[in-house]
Amino acid sequence: MAQLTQIKHRIKAIETIKKITHAMRLISISTHARLKNKEAALLLYTNSLNMLFHTIKKEVPNWHHPALNPVQHHGESRPLIIIIGSEKGLCGSFNTMLFQFLRATLRTYKQKPDVMIIGRKTLDYTDNVAIGPIIKTYAPLTMNTLSKTAEAIVQDIMSFPTPYTHITVVSNKFRSFFVQQPHITRLIPFDPTTPREHALDTTHYTWEQDPEEILNVIAHQCVQATMHTLLFHSLLSEQAARFLSMDNSTRSAEGLLELNKLQYNKLRQAKITKELTELTGGF
């Protein structure tokens, strides 16, 4: 009787876990679908900015920005790493692979870089592993805070009294729904991707402002768009990884539930058979 009660409680616990993982699976796929619908517009915006930058740069071939293209004095290097992890767990190997990649990346540095952190799981990791001085952490990364977080990061980069000579971003890139790959992106020195489209003809342009001033603004927006894209892909990868993890957990719970129900029915049937045997043996 005690064994039946124990299995019954176990079945209820597994059913509760299954409901939770199933709900998290639905939330993840819903968030992923909403993000995926915005990917094309973000890509178009980023490419348009890059094309505009290259178009205007033809007018200012010697353009230089002290924060975006810093000059190393006497060969001194001042690196900064921005790490984009997840705010919550239960997303499979999303963070594990990222941190393994981060450790391999840090081994290439001659000195410990300064660190900016996005995501509570990344902060938890840095509490246990010394990777460098943490100069800034940012608010939880969600679909609604993507733009504000990207803007805050770039604003901080531009406002440093002494510019960093190298700024790199370590994050997960969305390859496909089933593949999320850690990668490193160089943010500074600034070198935007050359657009596939030909740069526009500026022969008949009338410049109301100095082209260099316009280029400074466009370059700032390009860096912000790149940062926004990296945050976007990290969040997209996180939701896909969490869906896969919760889907596997739900399937495992279903299999475990089936085994426990089978065991419960066997024990219950054995108990009924024993009681019938004892009852019939008295006649």
C-alpha cells in the first residue's frame, strides 16, 4: 500500500513538471516567432545604414573618429569584452557553450580585458570565474528592452574618457532553429560591412552640414545597429535553445509518466490478485 501511495505521488509530481515544461515550451516558441518576424526589417535597416555610411565616406576619405577608430599610443592595448548571456536558465547548452568559447577567447589575450555583462547567468558565471574587472552590467535583456540596451551600451562606449583600443562582443549567433553557435564580433575599431549594393552617387548632393559631422552621426548609428543585431540574435538563439530544452524535458516527462503508470497498474493489479487469492482461499 505504501509503495502504491509513493508511486501515485511521483506520478502527480511528474504531471506537474510536464505542465510547467510544456507551458515554457509554448512561451519560448511564441517569443521566438515574434522575434523572427522582426529579423528581416532589422537586416534591411542595418544594410541601409552601412550603404549610407560608405556613400558619405567617399566624400571624406580621411575620416577618423577617436572613439570608433582609436589610436594605440606606444603599442599599448586597452581591450574590452562585452558578454551577452541569458537572463534565465533552462535553455540547454546555450550558456555552457558560450562560456567555453569565452574561456578559449580569453586565452588569446595578453592581459585581462575590462568586461561588460548582459544577462544574469553571465554575472553568476563571473562570480565563480575571474575573467577581468567588470565595469558595467545592464538590465535584463528582453524583446522590449533590445533597443534601449543597445543604445545604452553604445552611449557608454562613446563616453569613455579614454577610448578602448579593441572592443569585442562574445555572444551566440542564430544559425538555425536547431543550431546556436558562439562567436566573437569586433565592434571597435569600427569597420562596417561593405554593402552588396553600389554606393549612391553624391555628385549632385547639397550638403547642409559638413559631411564629416554627418558621417560621425551615421557611424554612431551603424555601431548601435550592429549592437542591436547581436543582442537580437542572442535573444533569438536563447528562445530557440529554451524551446528545444523544454521540448526534450516534456518528452522525457511523458516517457517517465508512462513507465510509472505502468508500474502503478502492475502493483495495483498484483495487490487485487493477492486479495482475491486470500479471499477465495478461505472457502
